[in-house]
Amino acid sequence: MFRKLIFKNPYQLFLTILLPFLLSTVLLLFAQSSLLSRYFENYALQLVYNQQKTDLQNTSRNVSVMAQTAKSLAVTAFFDSTIKNMLFSDIDPQYYIMSEDKLRSYKVIYPFLQSMYIYNGRHMYVSPSEDFVYDRSSFADKGVFSILDNTQHNRSNSIVLRSIPNVLADIDTNVNKFINVYSFLFYESPVKSGKVSEGIILNLSEESIKQSISSSDPNNRNRIFIVDHDGKLMSDDTIHPLRSDLSGSNYLQTINSNSAVSGNLRMNIDGVDSFITYASTEAFDWKLISITPYNEIVKDIERLKAKTYLFVFGFIIGSVLLSLYFSRRLYTPIKAVIQNYNMLENEKKNDFYYKKQDFLRKMLHTDDLILTESMHKQFDKYKIKLEPREPILLILIKLDNFMDFNAKYNLADRNLLKFGIVNIVSELYANMYPFECIETEEDQILIVMNGSSLELPSKNERLVALVKEIQHNTEKYLNISTSFTFSEPFESLTSLNFQYLKTLDLSYYRLILGHKSLIFYDHLPIKAEDFKYPQDQDKALMEALIQGQAEDAKKIVFDIIRNASQYSYTVLNSVLIQLLISIRYAIEIVEANHSMKVNFNFNMYFIKLQKIETLKQIESDFNELFEDISMALEAKKDNKYVQLIEDVNQIIHKEFSNPALSLDMIAEQVNLNPEYLRKLLKKHQLISVNDLINQVRLKYASELITSTEDSINAIMEKSGFLSRSHFFTLFKKAYGITPNQFRSNAKSNK
């Protein structure tokens, strides 16, 4: 029932098997996405908290450093003799400039110091300011006295955020009249009256506090600000103005109720879901607070979550649609392909196949095969379809271009491709003839088949057509070229080994007939008369090779091979060996005559020749060999000619002043026939010997004319010329002017 369901209704199979799997996958993906989303959200919060906590700790350290620096400055100033004079007494006006310079030096040293006050109970010494000394009634910063008169709330080493008059307002009308500062108070000891009689006030700039606030968020998504122990805003904030009272806010109350030095919480602030990080400072009992909108933290995660859900949803829809489509279109053919593949694979790996092949090969190589009862049992055991006592025909398949086949595929692939050929044979022969395929040599497959009669295979049109179809399919599907050799029909398997060896010998005629050939023993193009090796052509071949005449050598070899190919394979093989011997002898003569070495190894070349499959390949190989010999000889000759021409040029440059210098004289010195030397120089120099001699003489004469005051006749004789008219004619032809004009022009150009 289930098998019918599978084969008849792929949709039902999908619904019963794949759909539950898809649903389970969907649930798993959504559950996993939700868990990962929550995990990444917590991870993002932890990252933000760690980042903001680090920022707040850095800010706390900056504030503490500034507080310690301010305290150190106050103590240093207190023990400064100049400032001490101002603290405990009124100084003489003549020391105002020196004292003011002292205060100004502190401001220069400490950039965060906006201004500095020295109060001695009666006067206030201020820098920078319009005047240096003020009494309580004339000093514009009245707020400082309310602080100094209330030491119960404003203790020494404390800091107060306040506004003071801007000394630059009188100079520049564009600046604010008041500026915010953090006043650091320092006085030596408490005063019973509650008022300070001697004190130092350091007004720290608002900008210094801003710079101490550290934030590593590149997008500025968070607000970082400072509140004091009373909940008053001590730093700039984008929402609330400076000195705003935040003590009533829920988040600040929650933070103050927690004794932890630092922490985080999530709370709704002014209608915005926010993530809050806080930390305490060591200095001034301040709280550092960072507030970030929660949606800014998780927006990337939410976007990723949406994309993930969308991708999962699209993936599910696409998977369902594609599964429905392909289950309908591809299920049946894919199943058939898989079944065929498994069948072939199992058949290949089955020990039965290898044992059967071993038995068939042993039977093939047995000289005196006897058809015993035991053999019949082996036939039954291995399911061999042959009838041993009926007429037998052998068809030997040889793989063409076997060297290329070996180079292209490894052993496993080669065996698999040969098995593919066996399967092609099996498919075509299955319903026609009883047969068996035997994998003999690596490049051979033997078909052993029963024929209905002892009819010649070349006359059996059905058989020939079947072999051609095998040949065509093998090339089409496996890209392998094959040649087929047919044996003569014989009566029974007892002659199997003998007929196989005859067929194997017959297959070597592929060398003559070429690739993709069908070889029949009764259709061989063989001459009946005896073959006589052409000694005259062999001699001509050697002479052509010795002379480096590659084209002549090719023609002679091709004629000999083509003539021998009309006889038996044995004759052709003998001729090839004889040619190889003659070529080796010619190469030895070339090497001895020209003191050179030709890249030729007889034994290696002989082995290579035995592996070549067609005459065309043999001829191509001989072509290459002859070209190599010709090029080697040509290179040797070129080197000889170069040296000869160099010798001739040296003789001419040495003897040009001798009027008797001529072609005959030069030929005698280089031991060559004058006529041969003339042709040789004309070929390689493109100039005659006389012209070359005259060129050298004219060049020498022109140099003497311009560099000496010798007469023209004397120069002519020194240059090797005997005839004045001949010299003048040649000189004017070469330079376009007479020798005298040539000298005049040379003098005028100096």
C-alpha cells in the first residue's frame, strides 16, 4: 500500500512525510529565533552597561582628579607667602601688582581655573578682574559672601555651583553677563561665628566639568550628567537646565535608595522607556547618571529579528512551493536514475562480477581448453550465456588514443569507463546474441558471442550495424573512440585461445587503417607478393638527413611507409625498424661531421614507436625528428658563416691599402673557392666583395681628407686606389661631392 502511495502520488508523499518535517523545522526556527533574540538583547544591554559604566568611572576619576588638583592648589596657595600676606592682613598698594601677578600665575598654570578670590574678612583680592582689591560693598559677586557667611552649609574643601559676573562683559558686549562656575572653598579652621574670616575661593570653569564627562558612544544616544547629594543638577543636560532639582524624580529616588556604588535599571522617564546606568564619585558625594532610550539599544536587534523572521517565512514558503513542484516533476525520473545508478554500482562492486571475469580470462588464456562437466558447472555458477559447442565469434574492442586516455583519467575512472562500454554492449546485444564481455588488457574488451552460423562477419549486415551503433554510443556518451577487430567464426570454445591470439594480431592493422576502424580478416588491403625493401630510397633518406634537407627526408619516408602499408603488418613493422636504424646511422654521421649532438635516443624512440597507433601519428613523429635535425644543422651552419664573414671583414680592414686586394686574394686566405665565397658573401652580406673593399677605402680616405693636409693624390694612394678618375667617381657617388669640396666643407664647419 505504501509503495503504491509513493509511486502514484508524490503530493501525498509530501504531505505525509515532508510537511510534518517542515512544520517541525518552522517551530524550531521560530523558537530558536526568539531565544537568540532574547539572548542578543541581554547581551546588548550588558555591552551598553559595561560601556556606560566605564564612561562614568572615567568621568568619576576625572572629577576626582580635578577635586584633588583644586585642593592641592588651595593648599599650595595658602602656604604661599604672598597669598598669606593677603589672607591675614591688608597689603600695601605698592605690592598690588606683584600680588596680582602671583594670582594670575596660578590661572596660567591651571587652565580649569576661571578666577581666584583671596578673602581676609575685610577685603577681597580678585584675579582676573577690573580692579584687584574690593571691599564687601564694592565687590560685584555678592553671592560669594552669603557662602562665606554660612560655613555650616558650606564647609572647607566643598564645592558650590553658582553664577558670577563675567569680567569680560564690560569689554565685549556679545558675551554673557554671568557665567556658571564651581566655587571650591578653602579655609583653615571652622569659625565659631559661622563666618569665614580668611579663605581662598577657586572658581572652576563650567567647561572643565563638561570636558571631564567621558562618553564613548559615537552616536551620542545617551545623556550623561551629574547630580549632587541633594539632587541638584551639577552639569549641563539636554533636557533640564543647570541647577535643576531632580530629587523628586523616580529614577533618582530609586538610585539614592540603593547603597550600591554603581548599577543599572530600566525605567520610564518622561514617557520614554530608558536604560539608566549610575555610579558614585569619590569627590563631593556626587552621582553620575547616564540615560539611553531603550529602543536605541535594541533597534539593530529588532531590525535583525524582523529580517530573520521575514527570511524564515520566505524560506518556508519557497521550500514548500519548490518541494511541491519538484516532487511532481522530478520524483519519478530521479528515482529511476538512482535505481539504475545503485544497480550499476552494486554490480561493479559485486564479487560475483570479478570472479566471473577471472574465470573467463583463465578460459581465454588456456591453450588446450577441454569442455568438461566441471566447466559446464562453472558456466551455470557464473550464469554464462554462451553455448560452448555452437559457433563462436570474437570481436575485440580497442580504445583509441590510449596514451591520452591514461593521462586524462586515473585507474578508477578508466575502469569505470570500460565498465560503461561493457554496459553499452550489454544493452544492444541483450536480445540478439548470447554473449559475454571479457576485460582483457587495459585498453581492450573482448566480446565472445555465439553466432547462428559460420557466416563471415563482414557479410553480416546486422552485426556490422550493431557494432557501428556501439562505436557511436561509446563516443557520444563516454567520449571514447574505439576500433573493432572481428575474428573468423570458429566451431567451439576449444579454439578460443588460438582464435583470440589471431584476432589480437589482426587488431594491430589499426596502425594502417587508423582510428575508429572495423578490421575484418577477409578484408585486409594486403598485397600477396613479397616485399622488397627500397635500398635506393633508404640511401637517399640518409643523404637528405646528412644535408639537413628535412622536406626531402619527409617525402622519402612517407613514400617508403605508404608502400609498406600495402603489405602485412609484419612487413610494415620491419620497415619502421629498418627506417629507425637508418635514421640513427645518419644522425651519427651528422654528429661526427659537425661536432654536434642531436637529441635522439634510439631505444627510447623505438619504445615510443611501438606505442603509436596510426601511420599519421608515426609520420608526424618523424616530421618532428627531421625538423629537429635540420634546425640543428642550420644553426651549426649559421655559426660557421658568421665566423667566415667576420674573417673576411678582418682581412679587408687589414689589407684595404693594398691595391692588389681582391676576391681571389681573400678566397686564398680563407681556403675557399672564389666563386663560392662570392655567392656566400652576396647571400649573407647582400653586397659584393669589391663594393665592400671600396666602402672601407672611401671611409678611410674621407677621414684623412678632414684630418690632414695631405694632397688628394697622396690620400688616394694610401687608401689603395690606383686610378684618380675611378677614386673621384666612387667618392662623388658615395658623398655627393668631390674630395676637394668635401675638405672645404669640413674646414668651414670647424
